[in-house]
Amino acid sequence: MQNWGGKGGSVSRKWIRKGMARCIGVIAGTVLAAMIVTAQSDPGVRGGAAGAGGIIAGTSVQEAKFFDNGLTRFQQTESVSGTISGTGSGLGPTFNMDSCSGCHAQPAVGGTSPAVNPQVAVASKAGATNTVPAFITANGPVREARFKSDGGVHALYTVTGRTDAPGCTIAQPDFATAAASNNLIFRIPTPTFGTGLIEAIPDAAILANQAANAVQKAALGITGHPNRSGNDGTITRFGWKAQNKSLQIFSGEAYNVEMGVTNEDFRDERDQTPGCQFNPTPEDQTNFKLTQPQKLSSDVVMFSHFMRFLAPPTPVSSFGSVTSTSIVNGSGLFSAIGCALCHTPSLPTGPSAYGGLSNQTANLFSDLLVHHMGTLADGISQGAAGPDEFRTAPLWGLGQRIFFLHDGRTSDLLQAILAHSSTGSEASAVISNFTALTSSQQQDILNFLRSL
């Protein structure tokens, strides 16, 4: 070794070893940093135009009038008896929000939870004295709360204290106790884009897709089955557990459960506390005094027509720094590892009375079946969907969603994917395939999903 001088005539081996260790540490740190930079990550909410919220192609002039009227009603704010300027009537006595578009707002009217949660402000609107529950935050998702013990929705708020509900006194549910006893679960709003196409998919098409690729599904442990109406036996398809049959039932139930508005489908007040019933029921009904069809129809009917003619989201071929090559690669990998066996890229609609919905291809990325999802279970059964089963969520429009999974627990798409894997989940083998991919391949799948 060369003598570099200094007192004692040479550099000590101990000093050299320390220097080498420092160099190795720097190199290792640089490599680790590079690995972190190049590791897969959610590209985040896609910017640019919403690519959603408009009317589906092929609608008639009259259908467009119903769409426009339904859109207006979907955005209408409700008060207790319509005495507040610019509002409709029927809010409460208990509720989660005071307009449909408050919950269905991202990235356009008809979507899902917006970036700023309107449930915070509505708690004290018009003098209401509600306490905002801990699980409702300004930057968190819009949520409804259910108790596992009864499976039902327990409304966040009451009209107590509001200037248009004099004398009404109702206590909010004890969410803190429910949470402490593991009796509390959440649901976030499902997007309504393209739901007319989903409604128009024949049961036979859903069943044929269920039977397809049987060998591949069996190898990956994928089963899945339809949820069905308890009366006529047909396949239900709307909601987190595919518990609702049609857009009108979906609308009527939501109007009553989320806003407290009684209607011709759900006629009874959910809370019948004396002194809190301010309107004759049903509060939303056909107005027989009018003659124009789109004006005499009830809100529920017009909500359903708005959603029926609401166009599906438009995917993009590239965005930001994400290239079309990455998106195409991700699409291929999405199918190759088995994701498409449940998130079926498309299903056909049948002959429909509505021209824009008849014999179309619905690029929904869902089989509309319910599947066992392991520890994602919410403990609630609805129809034939058990406590750990959920409908395969349609992925169209996913590129601009902020919150994921049934309860909105994450805004990170990668974490949402990984959460599909657990004991008892039909998705576990597919997620194992995903994690076996290279970081670059995983990134391509994330980029593809954010392009939808």
C-alpha cells in the first residue's frame, strides 16, 4: 500500500476501513433512493377534462329533455318544507346530505365523493345543532354509516335546531359507542356514470360471462355469483352489494335514506318522532296538476332518467407524463394476471326502448357479480350478498376518483389493489400475480387504471 505520509508515516488501516464503509453507505443510500424513485406509485387523480357528466349519444330530443330536467333536480337542495329560498321540500327528519349532487360530484355531477366533503358544512346548515362525527372530515370521503348489529343506515344528522324544523328534537346516533364495539361500518357513494347501460345488460349476458373462462377462474379461486331480487329472481346490480334492481329503486331508496325525502317508492319517514313530521307523505310525488311529462313526474322518476341517459366516462390514451405505450402495456398485463376475470372489460346491452342504450357495448370493467373479499368484509348481508361479499366495482372513470374501496379508506390506488388480498378473498391469487410483476409492470397497470 502506498505511504501517504502524516505523523507515524502511513494512513491507518482502521481509518481506511471507516472511509470505505462511508463510501459503501453512500452508494447503498443512492441505490436505495433510486429504487424508491423508480418504485411503482399511484399517478393520482388524472387531471384534464372530466370526460363524464354529459348525455349519452343516441338519445332523442324528448329523452334529452328528461335528462336536462333530471339533472336540474339532481342538483336541487332540499329543506324541510321548501320554505327556504331556492330549495325543494322533504329533508329529514334524519339525513346524510341535502342534495344528490352533494354526494355525487367528482369529477362531474353524477360522480362520487368530491375533494371537499360537503357533509361537514351541512351539519350546521340553517341553524342545525348537529355534531360532526369523527369519521366525517373536510378532506375525507362522503360517507353513510351502518351498524353491523342491524345492517341498516344510521343517518349522520337530524333537523333538530334548524330554523325550518321548530320544536323537533332528535338525538344523533351514538357513533362513538358503535365504533368502540366494532359495530360501525361505512359506505361511500358509487358513481352513476353509464348506469343506464348497466341497467340494460340482460341477465343472460351476465350469466354467460360468469360461465366463461371457467378453467382460469377455478385455478385462481374465483367464484362469484349474482345477487338476485327476492321476489322475481332477476339479477340485481346497483349498490356496493348489487342489492338494487333498477335505477328507480336505487333513486327512491337513496332519496329516503340519504336525504329523508319520502316518495312513491319509499313512502314512510324513517324517523317518526312526534313533532318532527312537517309534511304530508309522500313528500315527492307525481304532480297531477301539470301536463308536461318531464314536469309532472316525481323527482325519483327524473333522477332515474338523468342517470339512465348519463354517458359513461371517456378513457384517455395518455395523460401527464404517462405514455400510451405504458397504458397499452398495462391493459395487457391487467388481463394477463387475471384482473379482467372479475373486472370484465365489457358486457353487451340488449334491445332497449331507449335508442342510446340498445345493443351497445358497456365498457364497465365489472362482471356485476358479488365475490368473497376476505378481510374487506363489512359484516352486512344484503339479499344473496353475504357479509364478506361485494359487487365487482365498475372501473370506468377510475382515473378521476379520489377515494377507493367501499368505505373510502384510502386515496392510494396501489393500496386499494393490495387490500384485495387476504384470507378468504377470491382476489388473493390475482394480487399475488400482481406483486410478482416487476415494478415497471406494476406501474403500467396503475397507469392503465388511471387512464380509464
